[in-house]
Amino acid sequence: MKAESSSLVLHPCSLHRTGYDFPALVQASSTLSQYVRPNAYGDDSIDFANPQAVKALNQALLKHYYGVAMWDIPKNYLCPPIPGRADYVHYLADLLAESGIAQQVRLLDIGTGANLVYPLIAAHAYGWQCVGVDIDAKALRNAQQIIDANGLQQQISVRQQANPSSIFKGVILPGEQFTLTLCNPPFHASAAEALAGTQRKWRGLGKKPPQALNFGGQSNELFCEGGEAAFLTTMIRESKLFAKQCVWFTTLVSKATNLPLVYRELKKVQAVTVKTVEMAQGQKQSRFVAWSFQPAIAKKRV
């Protein structure tokens, strides 16, 4: 299994490598100004434990860097950190370049959520055609509102997964082709586990842990029966059914301890090529695993 390291920094193409330019962000979205305060080092920052501050930051980032003039999410829905989401997209672009794929890219975002962040970044940064999938009808209604408000109907569409136990079945249509898929799986087995994970991170930073998730999230966004391991197992097994309809399947793997399971399952389904890409944002390390069933990909240096 090939793994590549990002040397604990954001991707070279990231627009966020130098940190948050708060004066520019406030100019892009004045709502952010009410949340910007000097931190302990005297630098401009926000209270990342405040969900409203995090949402205001995301609105400013999406408007300033990605041309998304109108963006909002319902209360208590996942409000993800933009730099990490952008990194996943940039590394996917590297993967396609190494595979000799440069044009007519179609991206399938599994679990796009109400925020629609991955398609928004991918459409702006690379001009990809994107399809966002989710089981939550309310989330999809909000995602469609974002699409409509920003005139992105020709680049981004959404569809509902009617069967919560399925991932690709029912949403990849007969004869339909995708260049790649991406996914940020629910990586906890319960709400309590999700909150406990967040609190551990804050204690590790020497701060008082929050009593709620600062980035929000509905149950299907954060946890599922069996946790990340069960979700990834289902995804890999289903991907085999669509081996000829997608060049690359990819997914984030939050817990490094799940990697051996992922590799075993990929061996069982006889994936031809498997690649692991390590990523990092500050102290947070993550990675995604990509696999393909197409022999032509195996001949490329990926």
C-alpha cells in the first residue's frame, strides 16, 4: 500500500497555508467582525468553541476564496473546517493528474451534508462536475438552496440515498460514469463517543473541553452503528459492484487503527490499485485511501 506524506503542512495549492487573513475575511463578510478578537498571543482569531463564530468564518472563507456569495446551514448541522476539506480536494486533483486524467471530471460526494463544502470547493478550484449524495432530505434541501443561490446548477446537483444501509447502491445509476468518489465517513459509533473525542482533543490543547460539538453535526453525519469500521467495510464491498463505473473510489479514514481492516477488505474485493495519502492541518493528522479496479490505472505511477 503506497502512502505519501504531506510533511504535516497543508497542500502546496492550498489557499490557507498562511493561516486566516482576518482583515480580508472581514472585508468579504462583515458578519465575521463581531467574532474576531485577539488571542493569547495578540493575533486576530475567533472562539472555535462558538458554533456561530465557526459558521461566520466559513461563510467568509467560502466567499473570499471560492466565490460562494451565499452560504448557510441549519442549526446543529455539521459546519466543517474549510482548509482540511480543501486539502482533500487538492490531493484528489494530484491523484487524477498522476493517473493521466485531466478533463471531464465527475465527482461523487458521499454524505455531502447540508454544507455542500466539497462540491463547492471542487467546482470552483477545478471546474469538476459534482453530485452530492445524502440520506437526509433536510440537508439536501439546504444544499440545493446553496446551489440555486450561487447559480451553480450546471456544475453541482444533489440526490438522496433512499436506503440508509447502502452507500453506492441506488445513487450510481445504471450506465452512469464517475471519475472519482470522496467521502468523510461518520467515524463514531455513538453520540457519546463523538462528544468524548472532541473533549479529549480540547484537553490535549490544555483548554476546557466544550459541552457540545463546536462544528455541529446531525447523528448521521457523526456516527453510525459499528462506527467508521463498519461504514468503510460496507463502502468497500459495494464499490466492487460499480468497478466499471468509477475510476477511483476514495474515502477519509479518521482512525489509523482502521487502516489494516481497510487493506484487508480491499484485498478481498480484489482492488487492482490501492494508495494511501497522509494529510495534516496543524496538529490534526488525517489520511484518505484511494482504490481502483481498472487495470489501466495500475500501469500508471500512482
